[in-house]
Amino acid sequence: MSYLFSETEESPRGAWAFAGGVVVGAAVVALVWALTTLVSPGATGGSDRNRAAAPDDSARPRPAGVAAEPCHAVHDIQTPALRAATTALQDWRVHVDTMNAFAADEITREKANEDWDRTRHHATEDLAAYDEAAAAYAARTTRCPTPTGATTGTAGTADAVDASGPADASVTACRAAVSARNLTLRAADAALATWREHVLQMEMLRDGTMTGDTAAKLWEKSWKVGSAQLKAYDEAAQRSAATTC
């Protein structure tokens, strides 16, 4: 499932860039074996999971003014979805980073399998939690007003209520924050779509409906695309963290 998160003041971005990278020959040859070992029924996940928590914005000072209240509300509603995305993306990040290390011969196949298996065991749960939070945000009725005449983005999802009169600095700042957080959610949604596909492919390999060769080829593609998407997410999150509302 994918959610469209539109910005308040920025037009929708294009498709994320495809990351380059050369696959180390030995790693690709070993990958089929690694994937097959990874999905063996005897594999067990670890319990020492590290979850990256999204910043708690509830303690931030809020600018006064009735005009900014809708944007404050949207900003607060965004937080659960951002937190759920951060948790689910941690699974994917470990998966991609492990492959980077494995391809560079920095870790053994056994270590790679251990790390991959640790993410697989709670991936479905974390993706479901993200889906619930993202759906709640997408279904909100509150909208952060955009300046009159501004491009509002995708109909039905944009914070696109025209604001009357000039906006003060606090309203402008809050609009920018909501916009930046929406861009972060869009980047997260794209990355999680790739992760979701890979989780499904792992299950297909486990139940015998996908061959090891096919799984390895699809994983190589997901790895490269995922690397680019995670980078885009990190950049969007960094810009978002610099805003206030």
C-alpha cells in the first residue's frame, strides 16, 4: 500500500534517482546461497533491535495566533506517521547496510544472514503499524492553509485550503514545517514500498513459489533502488528537522 503525501507550498517531486553502485562479483555469486540460508525455517531473529525514534515535537514552543492553529494541528497529526515510518525504515536500513557490507567483503555470509533474519522477523508488524498511522494521517479533515494562489499538489491529499489575508512569520514557518514533513513522509513511503516488495519476495522464496536465482536478481535491484530511496529520505528528514511549528 502506498500513500500520497502532498506538500503545502511545493510541487510534487519527480521519481527518486536510481543509485549507482557496482556489485562485487563474489557477493552476487554468494547471494543466492545467502538468500536461501536466510529463509530457512530454522532461522531465528534477534531481540536486540535498535529502533530510531522520531523527534518528539510536543515540547517545542508554539507561535501564538489563531491563523497558525490548523497548521499546528496537522503538524501534530503527522508525528505518529513519521515515527512509524522511522521504525519500519530501520528494518530496511539494516537490510541495505548489511548488503553494502557483504558486497564489500566487510562481513561474512553468516553475519549477513543473521542481520537480515533479524529484520525479517518483525518487518510485517512494523509495516502494518506504518500503514495504520499513514492511513490515519491521510484521512484527516484538518488542513494547513496554503497561501492564496499557491500550487497545492494532489487533489484530496494536499493541505490546500486558501488562506485569507497576509500570513505572519509564525504561520509561514509552520506551513514550511508541515510541507517539509510531508516531503519526508513521501520519501519514507517510497522507500517502504520497495521494502514491502522485498518482504513479499522473501516469503515467496520461503514457500517455494520463487526460485533462488529470481530472488537474487530482484534483491540486487531492490538493494540499489533502496539505497537511493533511503538517501532521499535521510535528506528530507534532515531538512524537516531544521523547521519549527
